[in-house]
Amino acid sequence: MSADRTGADPSSPAIDPRIEELRLSVDALDRRIVALLAERTAVVRELTGFKRDEETVRSPGRVEQVVAKVRGLADEHGMPPGIAEATYRTLIDELTGMQMVLLEERRAVASAAAGSAAGAAAGEGP
């Protein structure tokens, strides 16, 4: 069995051209969605700089506020709200994990700097 240059199997039934159009639309939407998610991630990364502890990173009240908002937006746009909620809960979980790593990295740097400053104050060091 050989495939034509598009990768389609010539022995398989022809695919409706509309399916291909819709697939191209989905691909274009995916590019836009990922670009927006990357933009959102950058904003959350910057926001993390203002957070000082795990409680402010996790912000359960804010999570529920965001989930309620996106459920409403989904409903307004004719999308099943459960899809928006599941998507955002996953997004929030992943971004919370990223924020926790960033917070821990910042704490480690601050701790190392404090240790160096304490050592210098005690007359230790080079």
C-alpha cells in the first residue's frame, strides 16, 4: 500500500473537503490559543514576583472566582461550561506548580544572599 504525496492512503475513502477545512481551522485556533496561554503564563510568572508564600500562590478563593468567571463566559459563548472549568482547573494546577517552583527558587536565592551577608558581617569570606 502506498501513500500519495499528501500522506493519504489512496485506497482509503476520500475525505470530505469540509473536514480538511475544519481541521485547518482547528489548527489555526490551536495556534492562537497556545499564544494566548503563553501570554497568560507570562503574566502569571510576573505576578508570582509579588507573592510571598504558598497561601498567596494557591489563593483558593481566587481560583474559584476565575472558575466561576470562565464557566459564565463559556455559557455566554455557547460552550459547555464543564469544558471551560476542566480546562481552567488543569491550567491553574499547572501554573500553581510553576509559581511554587519560582517561589522556592526566589527563597533559595534570598537565603543564599542572607547567608553570604551574615558571613561577611562575621568577618568570614575571601
